[in-house]
Amino acid sequence: MAEYKAPLREMNFLLHEVFAAEELWAQLPGLAGAVDRETADAILEEMSKLAANTLDPINRSGDEEGCQWNDGVVTTPAGFKEAYATFCEGGWGALLGNPQYGGMGMPKMLGAQVEEMINSANISFALYPVLTNGACLAIDAHASEALKQQYLPKMYEGTWSGAMDLTEPHAGTDLGIIRTKAEPQEDGSYKITGSKIFITGGDQDLSENVIHLVLAKLPDAPKGPKGISLFLVPKFLVNEDGSLGEHNHVSCGSIEHKMGIKASATCAMNFDGAKGWLVGEVNKGLAAMFTMMNYERLGVGIQGLGASERSYQNALEYARDRVQSRSPSGAQQPEKAADPIIVHPDVRRMLLTQKALIGGGRALSTYVAKWLDISKFGEGEEKKNAEAMVALLTPVAKAFFTDKGLDCTVIGQQVFGGHGYIREWGQEQLVRDVRITQIYEGTNGIQALDLAGRKTVANGGALFELFAADVQAFIDAEVDREEMAEFVQPLAAELQRLRDATDKMIAAAQEDPHAPGAASVEYLHLFGYVAYAFMWAKVAAVALPQVEQDSFYKGQVKTARFYFARLLPQAQALAASVNAGSATLMDIEDELF
């Protein structure tokens, strides 16, 4: 397997040249003065070293050893405790945290690049701090001041970690039917009783305490999702002076034996009258949890992106070294028995497909992160508009990045041929590790239904029009640049195709309740391909004037051309599927399956 090297040039190009991040940061009231270009570049440089030198070397060994559970005690693979300590010493857990409680207050646009590097190097490791960051977001946004002061500093330090406890054996997507109970106590706390499954980082030996955010229902709660509350439940109770007290009635009953991410402890958690504290308002736990989940869903999407980048690096190195057959145009390295496989058209197709999907995904993750920053640090109408864009784009980022993530790891495996299927080269681990990203934090089918139903049909396309207006503004700004015609014209055509499909889906839903669900997955993919086209057009607009000065820019433009010529045409077929309606799905009787 190739040694991981962070794509710092690509990241800096997107941040500083395509999205002019430091100008945006300077304009946001809640962020002004917190970060400049020099600081941002230094942060990325330091994480690139940590990812390459500390996290990458324990990725394969972590997969082979996996987490262990013995008599209720969970241990992580060799090297993980030391790597986690190094991570925490560097202050990485505080990067996006609230400065009032010890965080660094950095923007998500920068955090997205950092997360990609961690995930490229070691997805299993990344899950521990990512879940803690998400828990901190929910606590910071919804918990009482006392809870914030008591828990956030230690969680930013990494001394305490966080976990999100939603799923139960009978309740996955349908959280309204959870059975975990919360009983009010005289001291203002609650007694939490129930079991949760699939809890990432629910227990481990990396941190001194695990802070669980648990969904549960009070005895008099309304039925369904409107009766869910959120509670903070620590593994160890915390004394008034901040030291750890007695063990709470929280235990790990087992860990899952999984297809991938084996160095991440996926736990079954039992709460046997554990002491917890309300986060947010009674019966409004889902709203509080979604503060965390919007960030987590982009984070999961970035896991798919990170795996794609690692797959591409592996496949590219292999394609340059592996010699097989001669180029169709004649020997390229006649001194060797055969040419490296990178000369063959189909291998180039596979490598360029990965490169184009990664570049589009990295740009879109930065774009979504920009809207998250505006929604967090902005004010007034600008903030409101950003929140709407985040709501629309989050399911696209989570599902499209991870669907393409699996595609890219399989494509990389195909470049290796038989060597990609065996353990020796490590490529098969990427395929196994990335597969879960399409499932957890809401399956990609649910993300698609969210996009088509709640985010599009339910508001008559109002959120879609915000995105379309942004794309159209770019088109209008670039339409008179002759050199941009090869990108602007097809982008305009595909935006119209997406708008037409959107309008037809909204109209169909008025008569057919199955219409959004029938179209949802293809609609999300159609949206994703058009969004990537928008990103590649933005990249080309910046890179074209500089192609003669630096080969980096030439590579960006040529990859953009490949995307528009070879990948974007898939939007036409997807639009046809979206417009096909639900009849062929719903008219077949159940017994005929």
C-alpha cells in the first residue's frame, strides 16, 4: 500500500483560490480575527504530518487486531492509545470547539480538510474524535450552562470522549418507537433505563470517561418522535470539583464483529437506572440531536471522500509500477518487458474517474462547510439563507460522497486486479471500511428520501431554488468568458435538466404519495452529478488563466474536462429514471417478488 500523503496543494487551492475562505472568515461576525491564511496553512500542514506519521501506520494493524471485549471491558488495538494521546496533545479535539469552554473556534471549511486527512489515514481512529466533536456541538447548542462548563473543557481536551446513543434493536430509522425510559428524580436528574445498539465509541480504553447523549422517553411523553428527549449520561459520574466519581450504571454488553472499521468499537450499551441530565427541552430531543447529526452527516460523507483519496493514491502508485503488455500506440518503455499499466486507456479511465469524483467531492465538501460556517457565525438573513442551504445539501453530501466512496475504492481495487482482492496490498480493507458509511448516520436511502421529500417536495422546491440561484449566478458571471464555454454551457443545460426533474417530481407528488420515494435515490444522484459539475466549473474558472504557469492548474482543467465529457452525461439517464414515476415499482404484487 502507498504511504499516505495529504493532498495539501488541492486543499489550499480550494480554500484560498476557489472559495477565498480567508475573505469570508474576515466578514463573518462570529469568526472575524479567529483565523488567517497563515494559521490555516499551518494547521493543515501539521495534520498532514500526524495523519501520515501516526495514524496511517496503525491503520492496517488496527484492522487485523480489531477491538476486543472481555468481561465488559473494551480495548482498542495496539498503538491506538498512544496515537490518541498524541492527537489530544496537539489540541485537535478542540479545533472546532467553542473558545468560551476551551475550544479553538476554527471554521468548518478548515475542519473539513482536517477531517478528510484523518479519514484517509485511518477511518476507524477518526470515528472516536468525530463522535466527540458531534456530542460537543449538541451540548454547546442545547445544554445548560452548568453542563457546558462541567463537560465541554474535558471533552475538547479529549480526556473525556463522546458517544451518540440513538439506535435500539427494534428502532433504527423510526426513532419514535424507542423504549429507553427516563424517570425524573427529585434532584433534577433522570434515571435512564434501556439498551442501545450500534454505538460507535460507546466504550473504549482511550479516554478516562465516555459522555453518552441518549435518546429516551419520559413516562408521560407523547407517542412518536414528538415524545423523545435527550439526556447526557456519563460513564463515570463527575464530582463537584470536576474529578471522576463512582461508576454510573452504564455498561457495554458486547461489541459487534463487523465487515470493516474493526478498530472502532461498535458497542451494545446498557443503561440500568443510570443517572443522566436533560439536554435541551423535554420532548425536543430530536431537534437537539440533529444539531449534532447535520455536522456528523457531512463528516460521514467526508469519510467516503477520505477513503476515495486513499484508494486513488494506492491505485496510482500501483499503475505506475505494475508492468503488463504494451501500449496500443507502441512500446512506451522498450527497455522493460512491458509497459506500466497506466498507459492503457481503461486504467486511465479508472484513475481519472477517481480523480474527478474526489476533486468534485472535496470542492463540494468545502462548499457545504462554507454554508455551515455562515449558518454558525453569520447573522440575519445571511444566516437564515445558509441554514436553508445546509438543510438541502447535507443529505446530498452524506449520500453522494459515500456512494461514490464505495465506487472509488472498488475502482481502485480493480486497478490492482487480483492483488486488490488479497490482504497483502491493503486495498480490500478500504472497500470493507467505507461500506458502512452508506449505512450509518441514516442510510443513503433515507438521505435520498429526506432530500426528495422533506427538503424539496414539502416546500415546493424553495430550498432547491436557493441552490439553483447560486449556480445560475456563477453561470451569469462566467457566460461571457469564451474559454469557459465548454463548462458553462453544459452546466446550464444540466441545471435546467435538474430543475425540470425537480418540478416533475413535485407535481407528481400531488397525485401520487409514492412519487418522492420512487424517484429519491436517482434524484439525489442527479443532484450530486450537477453539483459536482458546478464545483468543477468553479475550479476551471480559477485554473484556466494559470495553465501555462503551473502544471497543477493544467491538471485541474484536464480533470474538469474529463468530468464533463465522461461522467456528467450520467445525469441524462438519472433524470429519465426520476421522471419514470412509481408505477413500475408499486404495481407489482408482493407475491410476485
